[in-house]
Amino acid sequence: MSDAAIESRAKEGIAATGGVILDAVGKRFGTVDVLRGVSARIEPGRLTGLVGPDGAGKTTLIRMMAGLMVPTEGRITTAGFDVAAEDPGLSDHIGYMPQRFGLYEDLTVQENLALYASLRNIPAGDRRTLFDRLLDFTRLGPFTGRLAGNLSGGMKQKLGLACALMGTPDVLLLDEPGVGVDPVSRQDLWAMVQALTDDGMAVVWSTAYLDEAERCDTVLLLSEGELIFDGPPDDLTNRLSGRTYHLRGVTENRRGLLTRALDLPTVADGTIQGHAVRLVGRDGVSADALEDFASAEGADLAAVPPRFEDAFVDLLGGGPGGRSVLAERMEPVESVSDVSVSCNDLTKRFGSFTATDTVSFDVRRGEVFGLLGPNGAGKSTTFKMLCGLLKPTSGRATVTGLDLRRATSAAKTQLGYMAQKFSLYGLLNVRQNLDFFAGIYGLPGSVRHDRIEEMVETFQLGPFLDAAPGDLSLGYKQRLALACSLMHRPPVLFLDEPTSGVDPITRREFWTHINGLVGKGVTVLVTTHFMDEAEYCDRVALMYKARLIALDTPDALKRQAATEEKPDPTMEEAFIRLIEQEDANG
């Protein structure tokens, strides 16, 4: 906040904090305590990350900071205003961007800006200059006439940010702005928010991407409604010094090795990183125990620096383990062919617009195949053609040897599909959705009953059977969607951004099931904007502007993107570098 703004606020008799003060804040819905005793200070000119597992209370806390709810206990002061006082002046000093896209999809970019300017009572004479500044800041200038509903995910978030910034607020509240946004667009959002904090604005960024949290000045970590960490992210990360390792020299079956490692009482967490397996040892455990395990597995143990995500999972008690009960109940997939999915010159046009352009690849049985790319690159269109949901303009696609043009119905019985957007039936409760999908896949009565109970137990859906899907938290929505897609135990599974917006614990749970299914011979195709998840893939195809521009293992793609300045890039850095190289090559 500028000195002039502070003087102006002081003259109005308002405490010019420029930030947010949380004083023993609690929130109760009925008999359920969603937040308990949360105290913290969010400073102006700093970026504060708000993180925590699904259901921790992040969205509730942000909505209270915005004055949309009031605390049951304690006090919140936002930009000098007590939110419980319901002072109408509060809205003039905050910007709020909700978790779900909150703009009007049937209005253009320009019309949405004009609407928000009217809601903010921006004088007509000031709007042109303000709009030009926001359009330049968000780089949406060329798209003012486009309907908001036709924007890519990244562009929608930029428009939401522009509308939240209408009137230059003192406090900006962003509820998971990076969800569904590719790394390139997320980098743009990050740069925009960094510029705002440099100008003195207090910014709260709620996120499920812990690499984003790692870049914040301060992190508030919530768990089960309580604040369990408040401070710079490095302070939490450094607690794991000497406890993080790579198992290297793993030539095959990384998933089996990870499963066995997670069974060890000495291991708190583990993930796959390319050809290596990353492990976090439990507190107080020496490296000797892990050395013995590595030696027995024919792998090399190497110490590596801890990450914020390692510390986050460890603070919450560790990961969910490495065994999938669901996969253990499945019979191995039998197939006469080593190729489960194939596409040759696959093309889809909508009028004059080409969404997918001559894409070709094969996916082997029991392979995890990642399809990556920026928003609007053509990933979901390609997925839908491979699932038989869209008819190609040209080209050929097969699933388990069945041509999707000639045997669409038969092919659909061989696959499970989890859509990018939550696609279950809101008028049916959880149990009815499970029963409906079991019926669609033709499961007979006794099998249907047993399979539903299996899914309820596996995904902990028991307490929610009578609830509408729309009333579930995001993590449980995704669990339900995955359960429905697996009801018939398909040999091929298509997952379109299955973990978008869910916390790291839930993501690990999903990948435990995926790794277990792959161990039984299931073929998995997955799109994701979590670059750490791309490391789980055996191979990754990178799409850009409707075409396939790279196809290789994660480690090979990282080597391809290496530079003298970045000899060992992360998967996200490799993603951005390969896109930049494609642009440079014209």
C-alpha cells in the first residue's frame, strides 16, 4: 500500500494494517468445528501461501477473510476492517478470486470487466485507463471480444485475477488460482502476483501445488481445522535435512520397489522421480537401515536435498502407504497384443479450427503414458477421441485392437474414463451414482453389489452414501469419479487431470491405486498439470498447438531441455523449455 493510501485511510479513522489479522479464529457448522483457534498475521507486501489437505478449512478461512462469512469464535481484521461488523467499506479494499471460475461465461472478456467495474462503482471516466492497465498486465488485450466460456483454463484465471484487482485492493485473496492451469500459464500468474506484492499488496494464495507454496514468503499450513505451521517454507523444509534420499540404478519395476519401500517402518513417504525412487526416512532413523534395503534391492542410495512437499507430508504423519487393496483384488489383465492403445495421424477439426493435428503414438500394455501440454494444446480432445466420445475428422485410433470408428460400443467396455471436469450425476446421491455406473457397464446383480461395496470401502465413501456429489469436498468428488470409472475393472484407464486441485496426500493415494493397477497389467493414459506426477509415467508425450512435439521418458525429456544454466532441470522447467524451443523454431 502506498504512503498516500495509508494517509488516506488514517484520515478516515481506519487502522491502516494493509493486511489480515487472525485472532483465535474458529468456525463451526452445526456440531462440526471446521476451524479452531487459528491465529496469524498476513503482512502487506508479502505473499502468504495457505496450504493443507483436503477439508482442512482453507476455503472457509479465505471466505471469512473476504467477509463472506463471520467467525463463530475469535476475530478477523482485513485491511483494517472487522469482518464481523459487516462494514460495506470492506469490499472496496479487498479482491477475492474464488476457487471455482466465478465470472460469466456467456459474457466477453470486455463485458466481464465492465460488469465488475460497475459492481466496484468505478467512475465511467476512469474505466478505459483501468481496463487498459489490467489487460496489459494480464496480456488479455487481444481477447477482449472472446466469450469467457471459450477461454483456456489459464486465460480464465487471468481474467478472474483482473476482475479481482478492479479498484486496486489492499488485500488480494486467491483461492487455488493455479488449479487446472498449465505450467506456462501458472508461471505468468506467479509473475503477476509477485509484481503486486512488490507494490505493497498483501496477497493470500491458497494452493494444492506445493512447489508454489515453496516460493511464498510465508506459509500457513492447516490440518483438521488447526494451524500447525506458520513461517517461511524453508523453516519447515529444513526440518527434514538428512532424511531424504534417492534410490538410483533402478532398471525395472520402479513401482514394485516403491511399494516395498513404503511398507518399511523406517520410511515416511516415497514417490517416483523418473528412473529414481525418492524416499523420506522417518524421524530418528539413520541411513544405515535404508542402505540395507537399497543393497538388497540392487539399488544405490544417495542423499538429496529435501523439498517442501516432503516436509508437508511428513508433518501430516507420512503418506498413505504403497499397497492398493483395489488392485490386489483384481485378476491380471490378459491380452494377445503388447499394444493397448494406438493412434495414427489422429486429427480433429471444429469448423476451421484444428484441435488435434495428425497425432500418432502407441501405448504398451501395462504402461503409464502421460499426455502433457499447455491449456488448449489438444490433450482432452485427443483423449475424447481415444475414448470414443468424439469422432475423429481423420486418422485411426484403436483400443485393445478395436477400431473406434467401427466397434465403438465394444471398445468402450474395455476402458474406464475419468473426465477432466466432474461429470457424475448431481441429482443422484453417491450410492445411486455407483449403482448407475455399475448398471451401465452391465454388471449382474451379485457382482454389482459386491463391486459397489468394494468401491465404498476402498475410497472411504461410507459416510457420504446419501450425500449429493456436489456437496462432497473436491478430494471425495475425485474418489467417487475414479471409483465409477473402475467399476467394471477395465484393462485400459483414461484419466484426464484426475488429481487437479487435490492435496498431496490424496494424490499419493490415487497413485498408489494406479501403480497397483499397472502391476496387474492395466494400461493407464493420464493428463496432468502436476509435473511431479509426470515423473510416474513410463513415457510422456508433449502436445503444443494441436501437435505432438516430443515423446520420450521423463528423464530423457529433462536431458533434452538441459542448458548450461540449468544442467539438471525439473520436469516443470523441462516442460517450459521445450515449449520455448518450439516457439523459437517457428
